[in-house]
Amino acid sequence: MSELPFVADPAIVLDLIESYRRSKTMFAAVSLGIFDALEKEPATAESLAETLGLNADALGRLLDACVCLKLLEKSADHYANARVAQTYLTSASPRRLTGYIGYSNDVLWKMWANLEGAVREGTHRWKETFGWDAPIFANFFRTEESKREFLMGMHGYGLISSPEVVAAFDLGSRKRFVDLGGATGHLAIAACERYPNLHATVFDLADVVPLTREIVGKSPAVSRIEILAGDFFVDPLPEGDVFALGRILHDWTEQKILVLLKRIYDRLPSGGSVLVAEKLIDSDRSGPRWALMQHLGMLIYTEGRERTAQEYELLLKSVGFAKVEHQSLPGGVPLDAVMATKA
């Protein structure tokens, strides 16, 4: 009897076929206001459908899917938010990711549908997807509300990652921390709350600064954090002995990155450093998955890319930085850290 041919386990393929459905389930539940409504009190599918103006049978299917995904809990016929939904999926939570989820649903979801075109042409998909000529940031904030929610979504990411980023290297001897493109200031806040002798400056565009002041004003370190408006490619940079770039460099081409890094290098005193917070691709490019998926995503919606630690080291040393170190942050943290020091 001949042996049966080996058949590969289809589990990976089957999971990937189904995985986008899980994302869209969460996106839709956030968009329809389900988690916000359930934050007030548990509800049946029928009563929740009446409150939100939805079809009761269809809503029941969505709610059961959210229970399966551990976003909701169910007792008898009543649904309630799971702790993870209370923390990240309700609009009242200070740790909410709803702004970025909404952006993923309304913008990135549609752009990923045009991945094939990005791979064929090697360019972003803003024009193909939306007819927008300006690909980066110009069309992110169509209204003040959408701008605020997007920034608060990124703030939620920052609350997860920034405490780990500022702990990756000892900043205890530093005096002035400059967070370029700091948005809500979560990185500067984390640095000043960890290092009691540190002062910080958050430097970002003028239309971002009002929200920065609001968020920084809630920190116990507020008296040590200055907020300045400006464009880090054009305007004079603040004084500091450590500059931070959190999720900044991956947006840009190498040419623009070198311009920015040279401006930072020239502004730093001897012994000063730049702290880069990005998710690093493994040197053999085999992972991690988060970095590689983001790397592919950057092709679709920016002119940038994710990089290995070695690629960042080459960029940093090419503008004059001498010592370059990197730290992979704990699992679940969506960033890693690179520190380069001026001789």
C-alpha cells in the first residue's frame, strides 16, 4: 500500500481567511456605539437595538460575536462590557483607542483593499482610494472632532508604550527632554513622571497644541513640561540634551529623516542623545508580526517604512551620532527603543 501524501495543516490559512472578520466586528461595534451604550448599564439585544436604532436580530448576532471575542460578557439575555472594552473601546475612557479604531475603519480599511496596487506600483494608495493628492496627514483631520479623536487614539497607544520607552535607557542624568511631534505629550509625561529632576518640552504643530495643554495639564509633572508650537522640519528646535521621536521617523523617506536627524544632531550638546521609538523589524526580517504588518501598511498610506535596528544605526551614524544602542520592549508593547549619542 502506498503512503498517503503529506497534507499541510490548513489552520494558518483558515485563520487568515477569517481574521479580517474579527477586526471588522470590533470596528463596527465601536462605530455603532455599542460599547458606549452598554457602559451605562447592561442591556438585552432588543432594548439595545431600540436605543441605537438597529435591527434586533442583526444586533444579536454582532453582540454574540463580541462575546466570543471577549469584548462583551453575557448573563442570561443581558450583555455588558468586558473590562478590556471599558478601558479601550468606550469614548469616555482616558485610555481609549476608539479614535484610532475609527480611523482604521473609515480610512485604513479602505486603503488596505488596494494593497495589490501598492505592490504593483510601489506607492501609497491615497489617490486610488479617496482621490486625495496629498498623501500624508493633510487629509487626516477633516474636522476638529476627528482630529481630537485620532490624537486621543494615538494617546491610548502612548499610554501603553511610553512608560516602557522612557525606561529602556536611563535618563536620570538628563536635564531637558524634547519630544518632537509629541502630540498629546504622553512620552514627555512618562519621562517626567519617571525622572523627577527632568524637565521637558513638547513640540508639535499649532493645531495640536490645545489638546497637548489639556492632557499635560492633568499630569502631576505639569510644572516641568513646556509646550511649544512649531514644525520640526522648519522652525528652530528647542534646547535639550535628549530629543525624542516617537512614531515619527517611520512616516518619512530616508532623505527627510536625514534632514531631521541632522537638525537634531546640530542642536544637541556633546553627550546629548536622540531617543527613537519605533517597532523594529528583526535583522533577518522574519518578524515580529506587528512590525512587518506595519511595514506593509506604511507602503499603503505613507512614504515611509519600518526598519531594523541596523538600518536605524546606519541613518544615525551617517549624520554624526557615535554610540547607537537598541532595546526590544516587552511583548505587547507596540514599540521598541533606539538611543544614539553625540560624541
